[in-house]
Amino acid sequence: MEETIYRKMYARLFNRVTDAIKVLETEEEKEAKQLLIQAQMETEELYLLAEGEC
């Protein structure tokens, strides 16, 4: 179970960081920052949900 949540967290974070990098290439720093903040929040939520299941 624990491995599954970490896979989900990694995939979510990796994809959001990739999105932010693409946005940075267009020089839209505020949008990239928002994507990274969103990634943090989503990943933390997944982690907390998993902790509650243990």
C-alpha cells in the first residue's frame, strides 16, 4: 500500500514540475509558481490521506 501512494505522489509531482518547466520557458513565472504550489498541496494531501489509512 505504501509503495502505491509514493508512486502516485511521485507521478503527480513529476508531472506538475514538468508543466511548470514548460511554463517557465514561456516566461510566465507567476503561472509556474502557482503550478508548483499546487503540486506541493496535492502531494501533501496524498501523503496525509495515506497516513490516515495506516
